[in-house]
Amino acid sequence: MTLKENVLEADPLLSASDQDIAPPLLPARILRSDAEALQAAHALAEAAREQVVLRDRERKLPWALVEQFTASGLGSLSIPREFGGPQLSFVTIADVFRIISAVDPALGQIPQNQYGVIGLLQACAGAQQRQRLYRTVLQGWRIGNAGPERNSKHTLDIRAHLERDGERHFISGEKFYSTGALFAHWIAAKALDDQGRPVLAFIQRGREGLRIVNDWSGFGQRTTASGTVLLDRVEVDADNLIPLAQLAERPSIQGASSQLIQAAIDAGIAAGALRDAIAFVREKSRPWIDANVERASDDPYVIADVGRLQIDLHAAETLLRKAGRVLDEVSAGPIDADAAARASIAVAEAKALTTEIALQASEKLLELAGSRATLAEFGLDRHWRNARTHTLHDPVRWKYHAVGAYHLNGSKPARHSWI
């Protein structure tokens, strides 16, 4: 399987409005150990540190960093060994996203849907489909998401339509929140077929009728390019259609594994905000006059607040790792309804704390650092904007409800990608 020639010649420096073909297809490494994956994540985070404030301020898309992510092998960590992938632990996958997001959570968010779609393939696709599509990811293809319809009632209100014309299939619709699509070689879009059944269509970039618009204007996570995907009778190969009806019927950890990455991104945002708060207070903040200290870092109230934030961050990170271990344990054996619920609840507990600490740390950063921290040159407001934006992905109040209902009444959470 190869991309069209015009896809291979795409220029990653073109603006999103000029580029509806895919970026170049470059070789990707296959990482074979947790240590290799963590090393690659730290290397990417270090590269991302340069100009992170400028990228946020000017909405400069991180093309080179996305290419580094893929070339380093970080895009295929969850692909099963039976299909040639490394199948690294969920603990490691969460750590990878946390490490990257502590520097640039927009960069961390761009590939999150690739992992979600890989989980969907594992849950719903046939063996031959998985073999073929996983192979492309191992070769360096990126998967982007065509998100929910812009004017739908909720995320499961699918309005895109898959039409069959003889032996050919065409998809039409308008999608939004399409994180990763602009950077991708595959666009994964949900639609309803002629019988009203949900399917996932894998669309090659460069197909006629496919248009990706970088119109994401969110005040946070500014460089994720989570904009619009327009589908005007785009042809989809029959063997690139995956039925999704069984997803709600058969227990899996697809939703839990997707949510684990969301929690890891929030944990990274919290860690980055607290890191910058400590550095700013130490190096730039002035002490409050009534504290009677020479340095802001000696203010007893500042010290106590930093202590509380650090404890809360450690608690969130601990639950994140625990959730990863639960997913590793559950995925090692047959997944029944009880096992799937256990995985979802473990991740929901982690997501509750990572959401809270991301918001607290990014807000307290400005309070503790003082008025000077609001100057545009430092770009510290990006932490709160990123935290507030990303934590809206799914409401944390429903995590608390799911956890309470599970422990109090034995109720199992719903089966979808948001729990």
C-alpha cells in the first residue's frame, strides 16, 4: 500500500489552508523497550522546549516536532506484538504523554487520537484489517481524527453518511475537533451507513472531496490544529471500513485506554505549571512586604501552597500509574464486563485528580508568582489556558459520578471513548 505521489511531495511548511495533501512519509523507528520509549519522549520534550512560548503566542504549528515524534517510533507503542509492534505497557504510554505534555501539551494532544483509533481497531477491526493498517503506522503513517459533527447534539450523535453506489462507498459530512487530522496520512471518520449502523472509515489523504481546514480558535491548546474536516462524497475503499456496532456490545478497554492518555496530558500540564511556578518564585518574584523575608521563596504561605500543590500532583501521578497498571493487568487476559469496568473506574479516578491539579497548579502559578508573571514575554498564562481547554474534553463531574455509582451501587460505567 502506498500513498499517492502528490501526497509524498507535500511541503510541511505550507499553511493549513494550502495543504490538503499529507506531509511526507518518512521512515519510523520501532521502539522495543520501555527505556527506549521514555528516552525518545524526553528527547522530544527537550526539543519542544525551544520556542514553546512563541508557538503558543503565534499559533505556529509544530510540524518538525510531529515528524520527530513519528520518526522516533513513539507513534506505534501500543501496536500488538503479533502485528509487529512493540506493545509497550500502558504505564509507559501514559508516561510518554505526560513527559511531552509537561513541556508542550498541544504537542502531546496531537497524536492522542492516533492511540484512540489504534484501540478502536483492536476492539472492532478484523485481523487482516489490523495487520494492514497497523503496518502502515509502523512504517510512519500518522492517523488523524475527523471529530464529531459541529452541530450535533453530543459526541455520539453521528450525522456523516456513508453511501454505497454499486461496489463503491462514499462518505459525506462536516466534522470538527479534528485533532491530528492536518498532520496525518490517514483520516479516521465515523459515519452511519445506509442501514443506520456506525462505521469507522479510514480515508487516505489526497482523496478527492477531502478538505482539512485549520480553523481552530480555542484560547488554549492553540497549536493542535483541531479544526474542521469537510467530506464531500469522498471515496473510501471497502476494506478500510470498520463496523463499530460491536463496540457497545462487547467489553473492551478502548475507552479506558483513550482516557488514560487524556489524564496523562493533564498531569503533564500540572507538572509544567508547577515547575514554572517554582522557577519564577525563586528567580523573579518579589516578596510580599508583610512576610518580612528577603526572597519570595521564603514566604511561609508560598511555601505551604507549593507543598500542597506538590502533594496533589504526586497523588494524581500515582493514580495515573496505578490506572496504567490496571490496564496492563486487564489487557493480559480475557476482558469481561467486570474487567472492563475495573479499568474504566481506575482511569476515571486518575482523570479526576489530574483534572483538578492541572487547573489548580496553573491558577496558583500566577497567584504565587505575582503580577509580573502576567507579562506576555513569559507566556505563563498558557498553562491555565491549556489546562482549562483540555480538561473540557469530557466533564470531570461525570468521573466522580461513575466512581461513586461503581463503589456505592455496583453500577458499571457506559462503554464509549469518554469513560
